[in-house]
Amino acid sequence: MNTKHIKDRADRKKAKRAARKEAPALKPRAADVARGSQKRKVKKMAKGQRKR
């Protein structure tokens, strides 16, 4: 939700909470999907010479 046009902090907070309340509920994750499946994977570091 874009609230950049709302200057007052309290009004912006109110608008965000209202939008969050009326948003559809998230459905649970499927059993075969891992928790961190969306995380960026770390590439393997080169073996051999120390980095530090």
C-alpha cells in the first residue's frame, strides 16, 4: 500500500492498519514447501587461500 501522499503519521498508520485488516488472509504453506525456499541461496566460497 502506497501511503506517501499522507503527511500525518497517525493518519498514515490508521490507513495502513485498515488496509491490513481488509486484506485477504494468507493461506498456509503447502506441506512440501520448505520454510526458507524463497531465501537467496549462498554460493560456495572458493577453497584454498584464506580470505582474511
